[in-house]
Amino acid sequence: MRKSMVKIKLLFGVNKVTTLALGKTHEDSYRPKLHLLSKYLKGQCALLFSRSSPSELREQLDAFRSSEYSRPGVLAEQTVWIASGPLPKFPHSIEPVLRQLGMPVKLVKGVVHLEREYLVCRRGDVLSPEQCRILKLFQIEISEFRVGLLAVWTDGEGVEELTEKDSCMMRTSLHPEVLVVCKQLDDGLYYFIPQPYENKGESPVNEAMEED
């Protein structure tokens, strides 16, 4: 990020030390009202120095988002369905593992089959360890690493909180709802492919069966 974003300086250090540098009170604040930024220095947090506006910074920061596997306890950012039918990407030995995780599976001539469409999670759910395990087995990354802007300090204006405004401007590459299908591609291998699902309230698998 330091190399790619132009005309910025990024300070990622110990929050307590950074707070001391900014100042804790009006009296020891390095610049007028700069100490008010200190309350935002919690957890994984950095200071970004730039002459760009928050909206200009948001455009640059959106280029650094990346998907990752979800962890238990976080909110699901997508609604995820698994399409019914054969799952030839899996070895037969995975069938009891999937059953233990609550999925309606069975072996048919040595191939794992999902007997009916399966809802892994809904957008906004707090993910359980079992849901995260299923998502990882199906190689579905439904969390995104994104850099958010918490607040901005400007000379003469002081500190403005940006959390709500920035979250509205933040882009995501995740579709709200997906149907995961097992498909064989041109290389002859099987892959789990998430497909956008637009028809809210209808069964995604029925739609997939009609396309077949």
C-alpha cells in the first residue's frame, strides 16, 4: 500500500505511543484539536498523512480489498446456497464429514451427492464454526479485507468522524447472494463456482435445474 498509493505517508505503530505523539489533552496536543484523533486509535489502526480528500482516498483504498475465508463469530457478508446434485470434486471419504456438519449428503456409486439445496448462511448471520468449515471445504471466501477511514483531521477544521460516511462509499466485490455449483471446466477438473443469485425468495436450485 505504501508503494502503490501516491503522495501519502502511512504510520502503523503502537497505539499508545502514537497517542502520546498526538497528545492526550488540549494542552499537550501537537496541533489544535489533533488530540481528538486519539480515541480512534484502537486495535489494528494506522495514521495516514495525505493532502487528498476522504473521497479521493476512498477511491485509492478500494483497490486494496481482497477476499478471505471467514472466521467464527464474524458476520456473513453473503447469503450462500449450495446447489443439489453430484459433488465430484470431493473424494468419497469426505461424505461422513459433510454429514457431521449437517449437510444432507449420500454416496451414489462412490460420488458424493447433495440431496437437496443447502443454505449455508444468510447475509448478516453470525457465523458458527460449522458454517465456516463448510465454506472453507467449498472454497468460498465470503469475507473481504478492506481498509476503512475512521476520522480525519484538517488544519482549521479539527476532527470529523468518517465511519458511517466512509462505509457507505466503500465498494465490495461480493454479490449479496450466491449459488455455489460444482462444474467441470475445460481443463477437465471440477471446481466450486459461486454464481450471483438475483431471484430473491425463489429456490436457486430450481432455477439451476431449469437451465440444465
